Amino acid sequence: MLIYLAMIEAPEEKLKFEQLYMRYRGLMFHAAMQILNNQSDAEDAVHQAFVSIAENIKKISLVDSPKTRSYIVIITQNKAIDIYRANRRTAGAEFNEELGGIVPQMPGDSGLTEALARLPVRSRSVLLLRYHVGLGTAEIAGLLGMNRDAVRKLIWRAKESLRKLMEEEEL
Amino acid sequence: MAKYSFTDKELSYASAYVANAMLASLPAPGYCCHRFSSEFERKMALLCAKVKRRAAVISFFRAAAAVFLCILIGAVSWLAVDVDARAAVQKWVSEIFDDHVVYRFEGDADSKLPVYEITWLPEGFELMESHATPTHSSVYFSDSNGNLLSIRYGIMHDGIIIEFFDPTHENQAETFACENVSINGMDGKFYSKGSGSNTNNLIWFDNNLGIYFSINSSLNKSVIMHIAQCLELANSTN
């Protein structure tokens, strides 16, 4: 006569979140400041990013890995962009879609890589989340607060932007 | 392939390269020093507490799910030994073997899961999670005092195989006290928490609709029974 009891995994998720918070909050603040240049807004972006991370904690396997760091920075950048948009709307100014956020220094060895690095933050983020982090459309939609159709369109437009950049710059 | 086209694989490689370059343009996590404001620390403390509570809810309900499975087994073994109980819920059981039971629904089953509404909850309980499939629905609540509550219902469909739970097993007999109950005219069992558990468990069956229900909670019996009695059919299908 056997009884099987399920292994409890949830306490690991709790620990993981705390580790992520202690390890990356400074990095996230730095990433948010690159876009917002305002400490209070940057802290808001970090907090909102952690809310997203908490809701999607299962997506993160290892706390200390390049993929996790990328994932966290991308989420933070997008939350910073949301705050930036809200602030610009309040100020009555147009949102600068070309906002590059963190601009990686590329060696210029690959046209596609360089074009990707030049994309605006939002477009670059969805491609990185899709093709580097490996998230599906629904997961990206949940993370960025968009619906799935909007994410699909954004991915398609981002790819078109890549082709256009590569053609214009002859990359 | 056209000059300015690329495959998904190429885009994957480029994404990895850009992601790493993006990280390289930032300081290492250990070198990002910022003294966060007290308002930020307060908001993060609340968020961490919420994550801890959610984790506790999940832990509790995973343990309760195992208990629930044991109780379903127990219900079936109860049915195996109690002729009257078997007669009452004979639609549910068709074959009992030495070491397991095939828990079947016999007759014309309504294959669509009805929707039930929780019309009463104790004050202070917040929804933490909910899950729904075509055959099963579950919701999880907790309050600020750490009390936890799960409410589940589902279709007892053909072919569920459950291992026996032996109520006379010495560990189990010490864990739960069990009594027959009735929820709005439906037969059920209430398993009270013993010394090794912080969970009370209620299970009951609607034989007409082919639905089982369970409530698992650290709340006391009278509260759990009241919640069960206030579970009402919203509409006929999901």
C-alpha cells in the first residue's frame, strides 16, 4: 500500500526570488537609469520589473547565468521605456521610438548582429526574449504587458526593421 | 536566399551575441552600487512578503493535493468496505483490485464541466492562484494571518487509476479523523487534521452531475463546511 507525496518545490522559488533581488537590483537600477536618468523613476522601473519577475519566476532556472542577467536587464529596460513613455505623454512630448537604451559596442563583424544592436529598445527586446531567452509569444506578452497579437506584430516589424537596416547600411 | 534575409538560427546567434555585448556594456552586478530609497525598500519588502506567501500557498496546496489524492483513494477504499456507501455512489466505482482501484463514472456523463461560484468566503482572504482545464477547476486563497484555502472540483471521468490508501495504516490512522458529512444533500467525508498535519480536508460528490469537490484548508471544520454549502452552480457548462 503506497502513498506518494509530491515534492515541494515552492520554497525554492521563494529563495530564488530573494537571490535575484539581492544580486541584480543594482544592475537593474543602472540599466533603468540609462533610459530614465532619474533615480525615482529608475527605482519605479526596478520595482515593476521585479513584479514581472515574481509573476514569471518559473521562467528562471539559474540565478547566476548570462541568460538570466540578459532576461532581467531586458525586462527592466522595457519597464523603463513604459515609464519614459508615460512621463513624455504627461509632458506632452512625443515618444522617441529610436531610444536605444543600452547600446552594445559591436565589433561590426556581422551585419545582422550590428543591425540588431541598432534596433530601438522595444524591438530589440522582443527579439532577444524570443531568440536568445527562448520565450514564446504568450510569455513575452505576459512579461511586457501586451497581447499576443501585438507581440507577433512587433516581432514581424522588428525583423523587417532588421532587413531594412541591413539594406540601407549595406551591413 | 536574398542578400538581406536571415534564418531564425542566424537570428538566435546574433541575439546571443547582442545580449552578451549588452551585458558587457553594464558594470558587473557586484559593482552596481546604489542606495535605494526607503519607499523602494518598503515596496520591495511587500513584494517579497507576497512572493513568500504565494510560495507557502503553493507548498501547502501541493501537500494538500497529495492529501487529496490520498483522500480520493480513501474514499474509494471506504466505498470498498461500506456497502451502503457503495450503493449511494455506485456510479463512481466499477472495479476494485488488490492493489488499486479503477475509479470510473458509469452512465451518461455530462462531459462539460459546470461552473460553480463561491458565494461566501471568510473575510480577508485573497485569491492567490487559479487553474482551469476542461475537466477540472481549482482556486487558491490565503489571508494575512497565513491561513490557506483551496477549493477544487472536477469531472470524475472514466479511467482514473488511484492507488489504495489504507486507513488502518498506523501512520495514516494517526493523521486523520474521518466523519461522514452532507453538503446540500450530497454525501461527503470530512478528514480532520491530526498531530502531523495542518490541513482539514473535505470531499463530496454530486452523483447527478458526475462532479467531485474538495476543500483543503487550515481553517476549522465549521468554516470549511459553510464555504462548501455556499458553493453554487453558476451555469451548466464551462
